[in-house]
Amino acid sequence: SQTIHQWPATLVQPVGSPLSLECTVEGTSNPNLYWYRQAAGRGLQLLFYSVGIGQISSEVPQNLSASRPQDRQFILSSKKLLLSDSGFYLCAWVGDRGGETQYFGPGTRLLVL
Amino acid sequence: ILNVEQSPQSLHVQEGDSTNFTCSFPSSNFYALHWYRWETAKSPEALFVMTLNGDEKKKGRISATLNTKEGYSYLYIKGSQPEDSATYLCAFIESGGYNKLIFGAGTRLAVHP
């Protein structure tokens, strides 16, 4: 069966520090991968998606970047965190056949102070 | 910019009440409409994936309908229970959109015993 992992579960970082959040998927190959964020008082917003290794599309201009070094690994990064980067980050995957359910990881709660 | 709207924003009902929420989405370039149930501190749980105009889906006491021509979907909960308390999210996928979910802000349901 397929599973999706995210770590860390929670993170408190000072403004200006770097960030690396990791997402890995097991039990599937060539998934589409997605990073979403829920900022305080707002809905879920798509940040990045990837249809394959090294292929990243950004949905909104921001202080973050994403990378996909391996088929089932998706990394969210920042060189210098801003207060506005605080939020709940969710990784999700879907099979490459399209139209299927997206499955979400457990999420990472990030607080930037 | 694609806009997905949900109403009401929040809802308080008594145990045993039936309730329904609305999701409005663009009626052009439709591919799929997803409903998710999201409890605090957990990852969103898929309820329904709806793709055809006139679709009606049911899972226990929860059901959903879809009208792609006018761009809306309804989610119904029959005989609400306290464990139904959660945020209910709908998400739109545009045709040719790599399964990118465009979420509404959600309807927060609280069911009181």
C-alpha cells in the first residue's frame, strides 16, 4: 500500500534562517507531487507541483523553492525565512493516471519567530 | 485566477440535524471536483471525487451532488453526529491542470451534543 511521510512534524525557526521540509512517498512510482500551505486564517493554497524528477512548477511567487531529486522525494526549501512563511505545510501525491484522489501527508507546522 | 467559493464559512448544528454546504467553481474547463474532510491536527481525508455532470455520490450519512454546467456542488450530511465536526473542503481541478487542486476556504462544521 502507498504511504506518504513528512518531516519534521513541527518546527520553530527564527526569521532569516534556512528551511528544509521533506516529503517521501512509498508504494508507488512516478507520482505527481504537490506542496500546499495553510496560512493562519486562510484556506489551503497550492505552492508547487512536480510531474517528474527535476520538474518543478511554482504556482505563486514567494520566498520558497522546491526540488525533486528522486522520483518519490519532494523537498520544500527557503534560504531565509520570513514571518509570513509560518503555516501548516502539506505534501500530497496522486497517481499519474489523472482524476484520482490526492493523498495528503501528516503535515508540518512551521512557526517563524 | 480560478475562484472556488464555499458557503457557509461556518455552521453550528445540533446532533441529529441534517445539513448541507455549497461549493461554487468555474463552469468552464471542468475536470473534477473533490470533497475532503479535514480535522484539526490531521491531514485532509478524501470523501468524494466527482467528474460527471449530475454525479451523486454517497458514503454513509454523507452524500454529494455535482452540477458542472452551472458550477456548483452540494455536500449533505444526514443526522449529524459530534464526530462529523470538521472543516469540509471542496477543490476544483481544471482540465489539463496536472491534477492541481484549487481549494475553497472550507466550511467549518461544529455538531453539538
